[in-house]
Amino acid sequence: MSQKGGVGKSTLTRGLAVEAARAGLDVRVADLDVSQGSQVDWYRDRLASGLTPAPPVQLHPSLADALSHASRVDLLLVDGPARADRDTLALAQAADLVILPSGASLDDLRPAVRVGHSLTRHGIPATRLLYVLTRISTDAEAEAARAFICDAGYRVASGYLPERPAYRLAQNTGRAVTETAFGGLRAAAERLTQAVLDSIPEET
């Protein structure tokens, strides 16, 4: 996971971790944003609420430190810092799949596509990049955002994460977006999460 802040990067990481663990995978979340530590806080909230599964979350001072744990688990989810810089390239070079969340505004879409262009210019195959739509208000907004990214030459996961307070409320108690109490929102999160999990290469 990498991109600017505020586009659902940590939210997606949590949903993917919980659902992959629920499917039987040994999952670990590596949080590279040591100044914030929001993933660790969420993990502690999840443990305090007694929720299962509870895939481990750990802060790492560097990508190399995070990757040192990769061989011990089935799936290592790396939540990169909320900025696009040389660390983004290093993360992309090490990853089997780079997830780039984006909202529907041009303020989100343009930087997201620029990151994709930068990565591909540095030799990262476009097929390794997967854009995910988050904080979307309507189907029409989702389709316009999807078209913008596809026109730039990149693939977008099916479905999207709607902009709803219920997702934030779920995460405030250590839940993932796939565990919200509202059935329709839970289904939307499950569809998107499954689409992303299905995009992870089986052979690495």
C-alpha cells in the first residue's frame, strides 16, 4: 500500500488483513509510518475488543526491516508512509502487488496516476499496480474515477468503498470495514476486499 494520506490506505490494509486471516492465511501487517503508529493503535483496540482473527501489526523503522519478516508469513501487508517518494519505489520493487488507493476528486486521482507513471518509468510493470477506489459517494463518481485511471493505462479493482461514517465507527472499535454492522456497507467492503485479494499473484 502506498500513496498520499487520507485516501483509505490504512483502512484497506485492515480489511485485507482481517479477511485474509479469516480465509486461513498467516498474515502480518507492517506499518512503516512510525511517527503515527495508527495501525498499532487499531490492533490494540481490536485485541481489547476481543475480536478475531487479529492479525499481528508491527511498526518497522524501514522497509528492509519489514521485509525481514516476509518469509515467515503467507501474506505480508506493508502500509507505506503517506507520501510518494523513493521509499515508494523500493516498496514497489519488493512487492508482488502494489495497491494504490484513490478517491474520486482530481486532487486524489492526478497524484495517484503520477505515482503509477513514476513507478512504470522506473521499471515496475503496470500489471503489478492495482488502483482501488475509496471514499466514493455515488456509482457515477466511481465510474468517472475508474475511467480516469483506466485511460491512464492502469487497472482498477472492481467495486469501491463508499464514503460512510459507519466505516470509521467500525474501525474506532478495532473492527475492519468488512465488519461494520450495516449489511449493505459490509457487502460493498467485502466485494472490494475480495477483488484485491484475488489480484495477489498465487506464485511469487
